[in-house]
Amino acid sequence: MTYMRYVALGDSQTEGLGDGDDVLGHRGWADRLAEHLARAGPGLLYANLAVRGRTAAQIRDEQLAAALELRPDLATVMAGMNDVIRPGFDAARVAGVLEEMFAALVGAGARVVTVTFPDIGRIAPMARPLVPRVLDVNERIREAAARHGVTLVDTYPLAYVTDARMWSRDRLHASPMGHARFAAAVAHALGLPGSDDTWMAPLPALPVPGMWRAAAAEARWLATFAGPWIGRRLRGRSSGDGRTAKRPLLAPVPCDHGGSPTIP
């Protein structure tokens, strides 16, 4: 199928953090997927409504109506991780919000793609207590996707997804390789020309760091990234405060990057 109107809804991952910067712009997996779609079907129009820091309910409240007005024939929904890492998390409530978005977008005629979350305890060991939350919401996402005919990219079972090379230094956002692999995963799930299952290939093994080196890395991460994040939460602030979507309207997609979104 050729898609002509692609709209991406979500938070910082869909905005593209970890793949670029705030000066030159963030590319990210959704932009990479849009480029692949445009090569498969010239004339594609693409909007990206994602804003960093948004919870699932905020994404529904701020982005869903705008997405429906754009009449997409393809929509991607990635939401919930900002809920998982906050106090008061309720998996049923988050999944219910996601299901509202699935139902509305599918009901409007869009093909919808969503995702499960990886084992965050393997990405950031200090996040291990949150793994039961991930398992709970992932199962609910699978069930909601099945009920509405939503295409699911199930990343949790893939061990390589938690590899450090798939994540930026903050361990919160995918690296350029991670964004490229996920774009390739969605392209494959959609059956786009030029897509295949190489996105699932494991990465070459890395040397196991010694105990002291690993401890030092955890301390640096806590001071550089986790500490400031906790500070914002305590002050009731968000990284997305005052920010708006980078592509709020449908527009043509430049394909200057060329090639496939897959990273070997």
C-alpha cells in the first residue's frame, strides 16, 4: 500500500531526541520512516505532532484532535514511557488512553502502528524496580492493539534493543542507530519496498566492563542525567514546557539522506 498522509503522535522518542540536537534539529525514527515512505510513494505528506516530556494523556489531549483533522492514512502512536517513570503510574489508565487513540485513528480510516517498551532495567540498572510496570503496560498494549487491528512492533523480546549502542548517553532516548533500527522495524511491519528483517539482527558483542568501571558509569549517569530529571520532577517542570510540535502541519518530505533506514 502507498501512504500519502503520515502523522506521528508521541513524546521525545517520536520527536527524535538522541538523533540530532536542538540547534540543527532532531531527525529521529519518525522522520527516517517518513523518508522511506516518500521513496516508496512520492507525494507523501508528513506531520510530526510529538513533543518531549508528554504523558499518554497529554498526547491524547494535545495531539489526537489535531491528528484527526489532518486525515492521515497512516499514524504512529508511541506513548506511555513518561507515565512509567512517574509516581502514581496506573497501567490500566495508560493503556486505556492509548486505546482511545487507537480507536479514534482506526475509526477515521488510518492504519495505526504502535510499540511495546524495552526492558529499561537492562538499559539503566537503577530503573530495574520499574520493570514490572513495563511488563504490565506492554501486555495491555498488545491486547489493545489486537482489539483494534493496530500493527504492533514488539521490541521487548529482542535482547539487542537494550544494548548501550542503541541508546544515547542519557539512556532515555535512542541513539541514531536506535532510531534507524526502529524506523526499519516499522517499515518492515508495513511491508514497505526495500524493507526486510535485518533490523532484528543482533549486534556484535561488547566487552563486559569491570565492576569499578561499571559503577563509575552509573555514578556519572546519575549525576549528569538522572539527577537533573529528578530535580525537574520535584519542581513540577518538564523538558517539554513551552515547546510545540516540530511539524504541526502536513508537508512534503525531503529525501536528502537517501538509502534504507536500516543500520547494519
